Amino acid sequence: MISGKFAISLHILTLLTKFQHEYLSSDFIASSLNLHPVLVRKEIINLKNHQLVVSKEGKNGGTMLAKAPSQINLDQVLKITLEKVSFGYSKNHPNPNCPIGKKINTQLDMLYTNLNNQISSQLMTLTLEQFSKDF
């Protein structure tokens, strides 16, 4: 399922959308998330590496959006936090002599691929600007 990194990154980006023309400190962002600033900085680095945010060091430094929120769709955020939604299998290996066991992983792969595609398609239609309007 969608991990906490997606939620954290989306929270950060939504906060940056609301303060669009200001550099926000990692301490300020962390206080909104109720997380340690070090964890927030790790996510900010990931967002920066994918050109969604820019950062400035120093006393008046912080982080701000690198582009307009209308140019960021939520699928982009999902992909940089997860690559894909991964559901995983149970730790045991099914019995290859069982009619179910020998095919279950193939069937699960197809199901998970379809779910990933549906989630991705849905998130592609939603921009950060649209998502942020409710706050």
C-alpha cells in the first residue's frame, strides 16, 4: 500500500503550497508533521533530488516549491516515494505442486499491476494545487 513517505512528502508539498513564496525551515515543517526535523530533511532531500523543491541554507534559509503547484501531479509524488505501490507476498513460498500455489504469485502480480495502474491514473489527474485547495 501507499507508504508513509508519500503522506509525508505530500504534507510537505501542501505546506509549501500554502506558503508558496516563502522559504520554510525544516523545524517549521517538522512541527506541522509532528516529526523530528531529521526525518523531514530526508524527505526534503528526495523532493529536491526530483526538482520539486529548492532549498537555501543559512539563517534565512529553508525550502520552497521549485515549480507551480499546478505543474506537480500527485502521481509524480507517488513515484518518487515508492516507484510503485508494492503489496508483496507472504514470506512462505507456495507449494508448486498445488494447483493454487503454483499460480498464485502470477495472479497476484497481474492484480497488483492493475492496481498500480489504476492508482497512478487517478493520481495523474490530481495536481498539488487541486489537492491543496481544501486546506
